[in-house]
Amino acid sequence: MKEVKALIRPSKLESVLEALQRIKDLPGCIVSRVQGYGRSSGRGTDSPLEPAEFAKLELVVNERMVPKVLNAIVENSRTGNPGDGKVFLIECADAVWIRTGKSGKAAL
């Protein structure tokens, strides 16, 4: 299992979610509004740090779904300009479905 975390422009959230919903058997996605800044924010070195708004997506998926999920996020969030965001892929050791007690891949 892999955890996918993505920080994208809020204006791209709808198109990314639509693309993710077209992926068969996608278990779900958590969406949060967050603030942050990165090195490509366009600030000069003397500018104060002013966080920008981002949409944060978090998903845990089976390894076979990773390429489709990454493609959906990247292709539908890219503008080609600084501030498009980043996607992180993290190994997920386990998951437990609280309601059923199922664990591992069965919890997805």
C-alpha cells in the first residue's frame, strides 16, 4: 500500500477530483485546505514569508493504482507555472478499518 499526498492549487481541485473519481475502485480521498510556501513562490530574498493557499489531497491505495492516481493528479493540476505543487509517495505499513476491524489491503 502507498500513501499519496498532493499539494495543488485550489483552482485545480475540481478537475483533479473528477479525474480521481474516474479511477475504478479508488477507495477515497481526503481533501484539506492548507497554507504554506515553497522555494518557487516568486518572492524575492528580502520579501516576508506569506503563505499561499493550497488544496491537500491524501489517499491510500494499492500499489497497482499508484500510476493512475499519480497521472490523474499531475495531469489535471499542472499549469506549468511556479506554485503548481508537489506529490509525495509514502510507503504505508498497514491500515485498519475501524468499523469492520479489517486490516491491510482489505481495509481499503
